[in-house]
Amino acid sequence: MRIGELAKRSGLATSAIRFYETKGLLPPAKRGLNGYRDYPAETVAVLAIIADAQQAGFSLEEIKQILPADISSWRHEELMDTLRRKVADIEAMQARLKESKAHIESLIRLIEAKPDDMGCRENASRVMASLGLSKGK
Amino acid sequence: MRIGELAKRSGLATSAIRFYETKGLLPPAKRGLNGYRDYPAETVAVLAIIADAQQAGFSLEEIKQILPADISSWRHEELMDTLRRKVADIEAMQARLKESKAHIESLIRLIEAKPDDMGCRENASRVMASLGLSKGK
DNA sequence: CTTGACCTTTAAGCGTGCTTCAAACTTAGC
DNA sequence: GCTAAGTTTGAAGCACGCTTAAAGGTCAAG
């Protein structure tokens, strides 16, 4: 499969695929007589894994460590450490998001709860105060 | 308070604070006779809010919309929309993280479950297969 | 045999969020 | 008065993850 086809199947731009190759995320593709890259069908799955991992918050550098071009270069403990660290990262992120969401939701409720007889500016002050700003101005 | 002091109290670099000013996240600071910026104590809280919002995944542009320098420029509906959109974003992110975490954890279990009599390379193939790669090589 | 789609490379550009640098001025302590 | 720390500005630089551009080779259809 040539790069355009792979791009279509993976949903990535050809430029992104070449970029991954230069960055070592993909092994240098086999070339045809014309110099064109020629990919095995499998590469679609590899690209999907890369996209998944990115989604999960891995940087390309991390993905490169996790998904080495040379499968035999797997260093078991290092890989496991990376994975476990990432789970911890995700958990930390989840906790932060939960807090942030609660924070924003309470902000929404606070703003919505403006008494009908309160003006906008006054309500704004009230909201600002709740954020920890003292300026009632 | 001068910028160095504000930096200490907020935990940000002076360069970041000036950067926020150029980006419109902070109103242009009042200047002393010497031209030095002079901040009210309140700015510490504003910076904390910015940091919080960033933590929650808001870009500086978004924060700028949410936290206008001029409090009277609040456009109620627009703000509420932004907040509600962000809650939705956070929820989407939470769902993705949950999936990613499950994915990684099952990967960890899979790798750990290597039968004692299976070699590393063979286990690697098994793991790769589970990721959707067919190459048993 | 030309047109147009697809491929190649290297290099430069982009958006985000800052940091660093250079050159100059102010201020604080001794 | 001297020195060191703090501040000013604008411009350039950095890291990440790509995209875009330029200049050209390849290939299939008509």
C-alpha cells in the first residue's frame, strides 16, 4: 500500500505519516523501485494505536518508547513503568477534571442564581467574590 | 506589589506574567514613576484563576474570553455558553480518559499474564496481536 | 505525449505558551 | 559611589506536532 492509501485508511495526512517516520514512530518504510514507500496493511493498525495513545495523553516521544519499531527491543520493566506511570497520570488528570467540572458547574449555578432585583454589575461582583477576588468595585 | 513579588506569590515566572499582559489576560498594569509595573494584591487571585482554568483545559484565548479585563464587558449569554461548552468538553475528556485507562490497564494485565513458559518474544507477539496487529513475527 | 494525480525531499512556517536575550534603567545595601 | 538585584522593552528562540511550499520524479489515461 502506498502512502496515499494508508493516509485514507488511517484518516491521517500523508505529511503526518512521513513525520512519524522521521520521528522514529514508524520504521522506515520499504521502498518500491520508484522510491515510493510501500506499507503492509498492518501499518493501519499501528497508526490507530498511535492515535489512541495520543488520545490517552501520550506524547509522540512516549509512544515511540512504548511502540518500538523493533519489537525485540522491548525492555519489559521500562515499558511497564511507562504504562503504570501513565495510568497514574490519567488518574491525576481525572481528579483534576472532576474538580474543575465541579468548579465550573458551581460557577454556572452561581451566575444563574442572580436575584431578579440584582443588576448585572452587582451580580458580577458577587461572582468575582466567589472566585476569591475581593474587588467589589 | 512589583512583578517579582507577584511572581513569587503566584508561583509564575515574571516572563509569564508579562506575557499574559501582552495577550490581554491581564489588564495593563498600573505603572510607578519609574515605569515599573505595580500590582494590587488581588492579582495573585486572578493568576490563580488563570492557572486553575488552564488546568481545566481552557486555552489562554478561552480564559481571556471568560475573564475579561473589564468586568463590565461581561456578555452574559456568551459567557454561559463558554462555560457550558467547557463542561461538555470536560465530560468528553473524562469519557476518553476512562477508556484509555481501561485500555492501558488491560494491556498491563495482558503483559503480566505471560505464562512462565513463554519467552519474551512470544509474549510480545501475543500483546501485539491484542492491539490489532497480526504480525506474529 | 501530454495531463494530472500521486510520489519524493528538504526547508520553512504555524499555533500555543512561554523563556531567553540584549541593552538600558532603577533601586537597595554597603 | 559602587555593585548587585530588580525592572523595562522588543525580538528571537524553543518544544510539540504537524502542515505547507518548492522543485522535481513517476505513472496511468486519453
